[in-house]
Amino acid sequence: MSLVPLDQDGRLWAFNTPHSSYVVGVVVDPATDEAVVLQKYWGANLPPAAAREAAAMPAGPGNTPGAGRHETSFSRPAEIEEVLPVDGGLRWGVPALQVAVDQVRSLELRFVGASAVREGGADRLDITLEDHAFPIEVVLHTRVYADSDAIARWVTVRHRAGKNTAVEVSRLDSGSWFIPDAEDYRYRAVCGAWAEEGQLQQGLLPVGELTFTSRQGITGHHANPWIMIDAADAGEEHGEVWSVALAWGGSWRMTTTRRPEGGTAVTAGFGHDGVRWTLPTGAELVTPAILGLYSANGFGGTSRGWHDHVRRHILPAGDEDRPVLYNSWEATGFAVTEPEQLAFARSASALGAELFVVDDGWFGRRDDERSSLGDWWPHRERFPDGLRGLFDGILALGMRAGLWVEPEGVSPDSELYRAHPDWVIHLENRRRDRKRHQLVLNFARADVHDWALEWLDRLVANLRLDYLKWDMNRPFTQAGSPEPGRSHDGVWIEHTRQVLHVMATLRARHPGLRIEACAGGGGRLDLGILHHTDLAWPSDNTDPVDRQTTQHGVSQLYPANVMSAWVTDSPNANTGRSTPLRYRFHVAMAGVLGIGADMSRWSPEELDEARTLVEQYKTVRHTIQHGRQYRLGGRPGAERSALQYVLGDEVVVLVYNPRGNAKSGPRWLRLTALDPGARYEVAAGGDTDGVPGRLPARSRWHGGTLMAVGIRPVAWEPIGADYRSDLIVLRRTRA
Ligand code: GLA
């Protein structure tokens, strides 16, 4: 059992994952009857007796709410340990729940009860609290899985029927996670920008509040809703790390508080500052999930814990191998025509690509980004006979077929906008500012999301599509939903929910359909969107060196099978940097390999090399996409680095060296997570020139040797050309 009751009264529980325990208890102040739900422990596995002891530990100064004995008049440290600190009572920290009832913004919650529910391979506990005077009920949900170290929590707030009061919610987080006391704390997160997503940042956590947020209505390029915290002592493969991630693709806010008296907590939820939701009588607001994961095995162990959870419990088809894709966006831009796309399809198929995706430019009068979003019928000049010819041609080659769409986007220069100017997110008497010449459709409206579902459904059925690249190129601004009976700010939640609902309905109607999430590159990648999609486009920047940095950031939380990665032309369209085809392939192989180049410009030798590399990827992709990933070596893209994937008996190592003449850094690459006593046979890669540590084909090495001594990849030798790389495959032998 993953959920273990620890007392007779039903007020103390342990949530046990395979490698961690999380202990939560309800504490009632006898003087006021106010209940708080406290996090008593989060760390390595504890047996029930020890968990009980941990929960019974005498509270530190001021840690017993209401006890007042050791409290100073200016602080109440206990609130940092609360599962959902509210705005109300003796609290001065970041409220995870802030509600005004008839303009009174102060909650006083009582404990109502708790109930446990078995959900297949998971256990769920619901703790119900209610305000003693206001018609507000709060349910704290926690789900723990038998086969995952991630624990999911979320909250329901109900405006109970009966009293006619005005309830306004100005912050409703999915929950706060308390990080145990330490001498110091360090955080790790990603930041970035368009074409530079996923840049890892790490630093000491200052005393105070650190907020990452998106006010864009999408996850955003500049931040991603997760954080990892350690006691400034964890490394890639050692040390304790506590991490928290929010499963939401709209606006979000994550605040980490470090208190001067000790104690750190991370609270996060949908919405951002200033946004308020009114809750009519009888209505409820359910948050997305916030997930916490503890690992004793450093940042690498943390990432592998998330990868497993995403593949097992978030992705709708997480166990599949993703096909090798072709997409001509970088080669042709908007200029897609039937003959040229078919020519690309033939050469892509000859290279081994299995899925052909037609990107932007196929609809309305879409010759550039100025028009036609919303007019989702074939471009009459480019496809006078419709798209059937092209898509039949793609299918006839034995490839699967996909299409780019941007269902939430609308161009003011479109028939749709001229017919329905009220369908966009807007505010009365305010400008409708454009970005990328477009506005955003208001999916909170039933007529809008019904319309989207209807044309998408028809398109998928008529063209027998296996794949949609679902883009979103315009953050929200001047956002409101000016229909009678609706609150403006509701659109920040409802739009995202309805986008996910349209995706889920499409998938239910077309079980084979797979969806790539995209928002002008990597603007919409999070655990929420991944519930209904299969992979995401991490960045419009396909330069392999820049991609290494982005992929490194993405890999912190997301597994290789959600990371779409294309080989494009050299010099790169974004950076002008020239790199060898092999290096571009080896970088893209660390995710779901795709090709986005103009192959009509490739030499016969390049085509041959590409064919071989695609073939090789197919032999190892199951291990890359589903195996356990280890990040080895130095800073990816800047110095020698390597990625190792292990699944069953297979070990795949991708080795990179962007700087040929770099003398510093290791020459020996020590592998990890092998069976020390078993022997591994070299199935591919390595080298045969007799240097110790090189790996002649079919030679056999003990796992212990490969880990303790390592190998000497040619690509890592200190003299040579820039951008050297290798793919090494080893298989555990039974002999
Ligand atoms: C976004 C995507 C690109 C491409 C273009 C099409 O920028 O990230 O991959 O699909 O839109 O307009």
C-alpha cells in the first residue's frame, strides 16, 4: 500500500513511493478549532514506526500552530510547513489560497474529515476542510503511485450552495511543498527566450521569495513550471534533491520562500498576479496538479524519476516508439506546394523517415504570417484540387501523414475574423494589439471550441491524418471574455482547459492520432499539455550546438521521447553556424529524430550518410526514448559531454565534442549504471586503432572496467576538428 494511515483518528498519513516517504497530518488548535494540514516529513523511505516518530517530534520554536509558547509577535514559522497556507489567521507568508467572501479576505478552516480512494495502481487521499462561517469548502487531494516517485496534489475549492455571497479567488495554488530544513539551499530551474529555450540556471536560494511566472496564457519560453532544490550539496549523481513541477500550460506562478528562521517551501498554481476568479454559488474551482518528487540520487536521479513518471502516468501513449519525421518548414517556409512536398516526401522516405508533416502555408491565402489563420481550407492557388492528392501520395509511400495547425490563432485578415470579430480574446473599449499579425481565439466560448473541434475532426478524418503539429504563436494580451454572465479573468483558465478538451476529444475520436505541442518553438511544454500530446517542439533554433544546451535543460524534467529534434541544413538558418551532418544527427538522436532540411541540396554522400544514421537511430531509439538517461561529461554544447541510455541489456552512448582543440577536460569517459561483473560487447561505434580504452568492434569489457576506468572516445581526443561526435552501442552478454 502506498498510502499508510499512521494513527487511529484518521489525521496522520504516510505516502510511500518506491524511494520516498511523505508524511502529512492534520493539526487542530484546541483554542480556536482552526485546522492546519502540515507536512511532517518528505525524504527517503521511512517505515511506518519511524514515520510516526517523525510526526511526533516535538515541534521547533513556534512550530505548533496556536500554541503561542515560543512565538515572537512577528512571525509564525509553522505556516511554511502547511500543505495550503491560506490568507487568514496568523499568517504573513505567500498565501497558496486567497479568497474574499463578501470582500472579507480571511479564511478560518476547520477539519471536516478525510477519505482514501483506491485508483488502480494509485492511492488517493482527500482531506476536507471548511470555513466555520463562510460557505467555502476546500478539499486537498493527494495521489501516490505504486510505481513512481512523483506524488501528485491538487485542490478543489467549492462555494457551497445556500448562501448568496460573492466569492472572489485571487490566488488558488495547487499546493505548497515544504523542503526540509538545511543549512543552505540551492535552486535549479530553466529560463530562456524564443530560439533560446531551456537554459539551465542554478544558484543559492536567497532568503525571501523567488517567483517564476508566465503571464502569457501559455507556459512560456522564458521559464518552465518546475524547480529543483537541494541543500547546496547535490551533484549530478549524488545527494538529495526535492523537486516540484506544475501540470499546467496556461499562465502560472511558482513562488519559493526561504525564511530567515529556516524552512523553505514551493507553492505554485495557475493564474498570475492581478487575475481574479469569481465563484458563483454552487460552483467549484479545481486546480491542475502540482507534483513533488524526492530523489537521493542527485539531479540525474531526479530527472530519471520524472522521465519515468511522464512516460508511465502523463503521456497518453508513453510506451510507443516515436517515428522519424520529416517537416520542410525550415527548408521552404510558407511556400508549400504539392509537387515539391511530394518530392520531399519521396526523398525523406528514401532516407527512412516514417512520418511526413506539412507545416504552415497550406491554408486560406497564407503566403506569409500576415493572413488566413482561421481559414482552414486548402490554399486555392497552391492546392487547386485540395490536399487529397498530396496526402494520398504521402500515404502511398508508406509514410504516416501530419499537418500543422494553429487552432487558437486568428488573423484579423481572415474570413473567420471578418465574420466573428467577437470570437477573439479581448476587452471592450481596449485596443486589440497584434503580435505576429494575429490575435487569439477565445476557446472559453462554446461556439469557438465547438467550431475548432468540428473542423479539426473533419480534417483528420478526410486526410487520414496520424499527426497534428498544434502550434500557438501569440501570447494573451488585453485578455477578457466579454460575454454576459462571464468573468473576464475566467478566460485564463477556461481557454487552456478547452484547448486540452478539444485535444482529448480528437484523440478519443481518432485513437491513432498523435499530437506535437508547439508554441513558437518551446513555449508550451509542461506536464499539463503532455497529458494530451505526445511530444513537443523545444525550440525554433535547430543549431545543434544551441540545441545541446536547450536539450540539456529540457532533459531535466522531460524524457527523450517528448523532445522533437530535427536535423536541418548547414549553415544553420538561425545562427549561420556550419556543423557536420554527423554532429547534427547525433544531437538530434538524443530526442525524437526528425529531418527538416532541403535534401535536394544534399550530395549523394550526404544522402548515404543520412540514410545510415537514420537506420542506426532506429536500432537504438527504443533505448534512447524509453531507457534511463545519464548525463556525463562537461557542459553540453560548450565542452566534451556525453549522454548514456540504459534499457535492459542495451547501453547507448552519444559522445560530443564541439571544440576540437580544447585541451582541458577529461579524455576518459567513465560509463555508469552498468552491471560491474557482466561483460558488455561493443555493437557499434567506438574505434579500432588500438589505443587503450578504444573499443574495437565486438570486443567485450567488464561493466566494472567501463565504469572505473572508462573509454576513450575518439571524439574526445584533444586534437582534432570541431564538432566531433560518436554513437557507441554496447550490449550486456550472458557469457
Ligand atoms: C512556429 C513554429 C515553427 C513553425 C512556424 C510556422 O514558429 O515553432 O516550427 O511551425 O510557427 O509558422
